[in-house]
Amino acid sequence: MLGPKMRRVYEEGRFSSLFERSRSIRFAIGILSISIILNVVSYASDKNVELLLMTLLVLLSAFVYLRVALPEVARSNSRVLLLAVAGILNLMATKVIFVLAQPDFTRFLGNEVPIAIYLAPAFAPMLLSTLIGPRVGIFVTVFMSIQSAIMLNFSFPLLVISLLTGLMAVYFTQDVRRRSHLIRAGVYVGLTSMICALSVGFLGVKSLETIISYDLWHTLIQQCFGAVLVGIMTALLVSGLLPIFEYFFKITTNISWLELSDFNHPLLKEMSTKAAGTYHHSLNVANLAESAAEAIGANALMCRVASCFHDIGKLVKPEYFVENINIDHNPHDKLTPQMSALIISAHVKEGVALALKYKLNNAIIDIIREHHGTSLIYYFYRRAKQQEQDSIEGSKIFKTNEDDVPKVDENTFRYQGPKPQTRESGIITICDTLEAASRSLQKPTPQRIEELVREIIEAKLLDGQLDETSLTMKDLNKIGERLTFMITNMLHTRISYPKDDENQPSTKTKITSISAFKN
């Protein structure tokens, strides 16, 4: 059923993995980036030798810092390539602005400086902070600011303004969830540059006549208008290019996750009608996973969206899953435990097939494949073991050979995997099991819920289902505390309202009396 399409996906995955880890490719990206940057710098000034040496030193420092402080980025060729592309585009934009801007000058600490320094774009910090995170945004801000200042004849004013605007861009894009937030960040970047322009503009003023002069205010208005305009244009450019960068570099931002959380998706709408129990279960898992992810600083939006889709494979045979089973008719009563386990485990493959058909995000597909890991389908395994034991007892009664009784293979009752690979996938695995198990609690007191949460997390650990995630024991403790709180609130009891006294008039009588009184 999945055949060629699935094979193509796995082949692409192997190619992506080779590209990500190859040192040769990483080396080629580094050499190409350095050569392009050197060409940009050498074209900007006559001090070629001095500028090229300083540029090489800055690039070397950047590579060392990246390797030491951001190893998860340094080990990923796609992330290194993204850094290089964003940085080069930022340098080119800075050079173009200086070439095209009018050669007017203002004064900074007694020295004449070009007005164009207030138009320095914050493209790379804004883009990378949104795509990868604020730590990478700060990294590129510092090194791009230094490189831009070197490129323009060691301009100290440009260094200061680039740092301030870049850090402001990172600050306002560290948790972007809507595209309008990018525009807001662009406005603040422009305002920061405008304040720099006003501050610098008045530093060289020595008399009242200069303050009220037309030339000064004409220059300041040009600087302020240009600064705000460049800030907003940078934000619009980042907003427009963001989907392209997400597609080519296989990154999903919070903006995209929020767009994917639309409950009008055809799969979710079909689930709400064909498998209402599964739909309700998925929404509960989404709430639990989002809260648990927030507790440890994982991607909460990703957990929420992926949880909504993690069981879409149950749409193929919804009547075989406990949350959708009719009490009066259980289809598993007519099946062997092995066949029941096969149908249950097949929902993972069916989910992947549906996800590919509807072109869902790759991260969602990974979580669909991983959310059960290689865990045991315990109910049907125990049922098979009981049948095996009954057969052995029967062989003793009828004095037949016990070796003729088929042995139950535990692997037959395990999911095919793989195990969860990320923190988000591990969280969803825990929440999926917990939400289902919590429904069987007879008296869901806080103590019983806490014990259940602890037992499920310990069982996942002992079974090795969390071995390939980066979840630490500290993370699991925080997850356990948050899930205990959430489940307790979800399963809270309500007070029993007393019925009306026999001597008191009923509610219907009260309403009739009030109506009669009003008339």
C-alpha cells in the first residue's frame, strides 16, 4: 500500500543525513563562503590587504565560536549553509545601501560619517533568530556588525548601530508566532536606528544656531525616515522569504506551526466524525504535550500540532480502537490476539501513508512513526499468554505433548518503531500513554494520578523507549509534575448538588409562579 512512495521518502532521508554530516561538504561551504565574503569586502575599499586580513581573522573567530558555543549548529551542514547565506545577503545589502545612498555626512564625535550608517539592515539577525533561535541571532549580530564595520573602513559608528539594531531584532523575534510580530520587530529596529541618528546628530552641535538650522533638521529627518523605512522593509523581506528558507532548509518556525494548528484540516475534520473518540483523545494529548513541553523549554507548538495528527492512521479502521468501540459489539472478540495486535500496530503505517498523501510536515510524519516506539501492545500480549497457558493446562488434562503448543513471541506484539528521536516525540509518547491510562482510574485522586504518572514514565524508561531522546532525568521530573497537575485538573470531581426539598416548590413551579407574578 505504501510501497514506492515510502521508499522515496526514506531514500531522501538517507541523502539528507549524508548531506548533514559530511565534513567534506561542510569544508566546501566554508571555503565558498569565505571567498564570497572576501570578494564583497575587497570591492568596498582600497585598503584591500588590511581589510582582507581583518576579515579572515573575524571569520576564523566566528568559526571557532560556532564550534565551541553552538556545536549543534556547527555539526549541521544545512544550518551552517543557512548562516552563510543569511550573512552574505546581509553584507551585500549593507554594501548596496552605502553605494546607493546619497553621499551626505553627519557628525559623530567630531568626525564626519555617512548618513547611510543609520540604514544598516538587520536582515540576518531577524531571519536567523526566527528560524533557529535567539542564540544564533545574537551570534550573527555580533560577527556581522564587526564585519560590516571592517568592510566600510573600520567604521565605529556602523559597529555600534549594527549591534543595537541587530540585538533589538533578536529580542523581538525570539518567540514569533505571527507574521505581524515580524513587522513589529521591524518597527522597533527602525525606531532604534532613528534614536541613534538623533543622538549622534546632536553630538556635534556646539551652538544654538546650529540646533535651529535648516541643514541639521533636514539631515535628521532624512536619517530618521530612512532608518524606520529600512527597518520595516527588512521585516517585510524576512516575512516574504521565510517560507522559502523553511522549505529549502527543512525548518518549521512557530509561525508555520500555528498555521498548521487549524482544526479545519481535512484529516482532523474527518477524524471528528468518523473517529470521535480518537479525535477527543488527540485533543487531550495535545493539551498535555503542549504544557509538558513548556515546562522544559521544548517546542510547545510543535507538540500541540503533532499530537493532533499522531493517531490519524486510526481513520482506516476506527472501530477497532477502544476509544471508538461500541460497548455492545467488540470486533476483537472474533479475532486472535495476534490479528488484533497486527490491526492495532498497523495504524502507525496507515498514519504515515495519510500524512504523505496530505503532504504534512516532515516533523509530524516522524512523530507519527515514533509515538509508540517499539513498545508492547500489552493487552493483547497478555491475552495471548493466557491462551498459551490455557493450552498448556489443556495438554496436561488430555495428556498431549506440551511442546506442540505454539509459543507466544513477544516481538509479534511490539510496534515496529523507530523509538522517539527528539524531546518533543518523547513527550508525546508519554502523554499518549498517560491520557489513555488515566481514563481507567476509578477514583482519580491526586495521589493516584501522581502514582500513575510516575509509573508510566518509569515504564517508558525501563523499556528503553526514551533512550534516543535528549530528555534528562531533570526534564522527566518537570514533565511528571506538570502532567500530574494537568491530569488532576482534567479529571477533577464536581460537588453533588442537593435536590429540592419535598416541602419546597419545584423549579418548574417557581418559574410558573414568577411568570404569573409578572403578568
